[in-house]
Amino acid sequence: MNNRKQKRNDGRLGWWLRCASRLDSRRIRRVSFFIVACWLFLNPLNAISVNEGSLEYPLKLAFLYNFTKFVEWPSDSYRNPGAPLAICVVGTDPFSPSLEGELRTRTVEGHPVEVRTLSPNDALSVCHMVFVPVTEKNQAARIVSGLKGSSTLTVGETEGFAVQGGIINLTVEEDKVHFEINPVAAERAGLKISSKLLSMAKIVN
């Protein structure tokens, strides 16, 4: 059963990575198709319209959701079997409320997805995933340090985030979204990351 699930996840992973990595504002018509395809994967009943100024963060939000499919949290990280998987955005939320609304309709291993916006001084350890946007880059090291000992997947988007101890860092290179993973930080947090996801990431320590 687990092998079949892993194969299904690995195939899905390859598809959405090919989809979500195609960020190229110079060829907007082609990119629009790929972004819509990403969001059709999240919610097959709705097509999300995009424009040149709104490409990066819909893609990054798609990455955040899909990361949850290839990361295993400890069983005791949920209060009960029906408890939500909490994705927390620290500080200024760069994501569209409508797209976050779409995300809240999804589930991960039977857990409903909950999206919260918190301040850097809030208790972030209650979150399964913490996204630290570029607006909070000066707080990133403190946030990561404060989450030591918790099973929280930290995701950033600034240079050096994974080197500082963050687990995943989203980067944009040549108009494409890539990601770095710090597997040592993930292990310390008690998180198991799919080998397929690791194979497609830049590994940092």
C-alpha cells in the first residue's frame, strides 16, 4: 500500500514541478496555461485567471500546498485525527485571499488545510508549516531559531534561508521557481521528506 502511494505521489510530484517551475513573464500566454494547470490540480472545478503581475505568488502558494503531499509530520503533531494542517504566513501576507480560500477547500491525508496570518511574535510552533516572506527577511533567523524543537516545516524565499536552518527555500532563477532543502534541519524537526522531492531540490546544509 505504501509503495503504491509513494509511486502515485512521485508521479504527481514530477507533474506539478514541471508545471510550477515555468515562470516566464516574457511569454505570458504560455505561462498562463501552466499556472491555470497548477490551480486546476488544486481545484479541478475552477480555472484561476492570472495576469503578468500576479505570477510569482500563485505559483509559490501552489508549491506550499504540494510540499505537504511529500512531507510526513509526526503523528503527535495533530491534536486529533481530524485536526487541521496549519499553514501560517508570518507578517505581510503576499498571497491572494481568493487563492488562499481555494487552498482551504483542500485536505492533506484527511486533515483540512487551514491558512493563518500571524506576526513574528506569535506562537508559531502551533503551525505545521511556517512561510516567511521576503518582507520578514530580517526576522527570518530569529523565527527559525525560535522553532527549534518543534515539528514545523519552515519555508522562506530569501537568500540564505536554508543555510540559516530553514528547511525549504523558494528561489526564482531565470524566471523559474526552484527550491532548496536543508535535510539536516528537516531531520532535527522530525519531518520525513520524500526522496523524490529531495532529488529535485538543491541540497544545502
